[in-house]
Amino acid sequence: MLSIEDALKKTLGRDSAYDLRIEGSQSYPEPPPLPGELVQGVLRFGHKMVLAGPPDSGKTSLMIYLGLAVSQGKPWIGLATQPAHVLYVNLELDSTSFVHRVHQVAKAVGFSPCDKRFHFINHRGGNLDPSKFALELRKQLVEAKLAGIDFKLVIVDPIYKLVGMGGADESSNLRASRLISGLGMIAEIGDIAIASTIDVPNSHPRYQVSHEVENGNGQLARDADSLLTLWPLERHETGFRLKGQMREFEAFKPMSLSFTYPFFIQAPELDRVPIVGSIDTLETAEEINAEISVWKVWDTLNTTVAVSLEDLAKAMGVTSFEARQKVLQAGPNPNNPSKKLRLAAGNKVKEEE
């Protein structure tokens, strides 16, 4: 049996650029167990999470809160976590300011700012090469694992230092592709979850980061298993609604938050305050999560043929990811219970008996 050191060296020394293996379905008479939940209902071990929001909206404080919560096995915004070693890669704040922020957030939530499972890297500077960054980070994680520190969560904040500020350019897409590949190789070291932050400009139409097909931010958002977004609220400069799009979990219940430096507090009194740009000024947080019934929109299309998921998403005013989730979760047509929606080949949506 290989030692952990030899096994890691073997993994790192692969000659092939791809690990393609054909498997037979007969090997799985029962599905294998899913990875455990590092953050309840949001993030599994070995999976990826992205937090998107406007600049200076408090994303770093929310991520430090996540890192401290996981390192101490305490709830994060009310969600249970599994205690694990956390590595916070700070690419924006100077080292002294980062340590101060950690202490400020810890004090605000009643956590210890000095925990043996909370570690960080401070690397403030210009844009970094994503391939070299991922390779060096992987090396550091392997060396830590050999030394007995088994990291299970890596937080990279902010991601624009690795993919640029976005924009419709090939460079941004290429850098994002390289980063996605590099982070995937990091995850295989030992079921390491990756969480990162993305800046989305306030002027972005409908605030849909995963619609940014032109640039690297969109690639990273679509690659994530969980995408959390801070949506600004009307007439409240510090008010946000945290919404989630999950690939493997039920819909994330929207949460109204108020940011007062250095931290967010839950603010249910803002549940009836609309998101900037929304139509119904009296919609609640739960109504916003549903936003538009997929059946209501489908019926307005008045079609018997398949519709592309992208066209359905545009008609609903949501992302393709959100539209897909709504189709999967939709029950029978309220006006005709014998009819159901299903996803068809070619990323199409069909109505059938």
C-alpha cells in the first residue's frame, strides 16, 4: 500500500494532461455516497462555491466569517458547518489590515480570531498568472498535508486578481479556463472545497453574473457548484438579499442582510424591500426566490415545440442556471395536471404528458 507521500507524488507526477477513464454502469448497482456537506445545504467537500456582489459590499467580511465558522465548526449565517482546516488566500488587503479584519469579524460574531485550524496567505499585488498561482497553491497544500495539516476549504479573495476585471476579451476567458483547471487539480488533493469572490458592477442588467458569457467571471460562475449573490435593495445602501443557485441542493432560501462595517447582520425587516430593478415593490424574500412561475411563463409562450433553455431563461428574466432549476423543481401544470416539463437533448425544454 502506498504511503500518503508516495500517493501524492504519484498524483502530481501524471504525464497525461487528462485523466480519462471508461467505467461500466455494472460497477454501480447502487450509487456511491455523495461527499459530505462542509456547509449545510450549500457546499460539499471537494466542490466549488462563488460569492458574487458589487464592489465594497462586504464580500470579504462574509468570506472571513465563513472561514472562521468552518475552522471552528460553528454556524455560518445560520447554516451548520463541519469543522475543518481552512486556508484563506487574501489577494487584496494588506497583511495588517487583513489580520485586523479577521479580529473585527470574529468579535462581531463571537468567534475566536485565533484558531489552530484557520490559516491564511497574504499576497497583495497586481494580477497574477492563474496557472502559476494554482501550481504554487497546490504545492503549498501538498506540503501542508504531508506535515499533517489537511485543508478542506480554500478561500480565494478576490478572484479578479487572477482573471482580470472581466470584459468581452479572450484574455479574460483564457485566464478563467486556466484557473478553473488549476482549481480542479487542487480539489483532487483531498476533497478540498474552493470558495471565491467575484465583483459584479451595480449597473449589470438584472445583476446576473452567470449571464456574463463574454468574460471570465461568467465562466467561473457557471463552473461553480453553488453561486451565492448579494443583490442590492432599493433605497437601502447597506441592504442586500443573499440568494443562491445550487447544482445539488434545494433552492437556497433568500436572506435579507444589512452591512454595517465590518459585518453583516440578518435583517428580516428588509424582506419586503424589493431588489433593485425588480417589478413588484411588495414582493417578499420567499416570493423573490420563486420570482416568476415557470408555468406562467411557459403558458405565455403558447407553444407545443421544444424551447431552448436560454430562451426560456430570457422570458423569465433569470439565468439559464436558475431556469434549469425551476424546470427540475416544477410540478404538473396547474391548468393541466397531466402536463409536465422536462429537459430534452440539446439543452431544450419540452412539455409532455
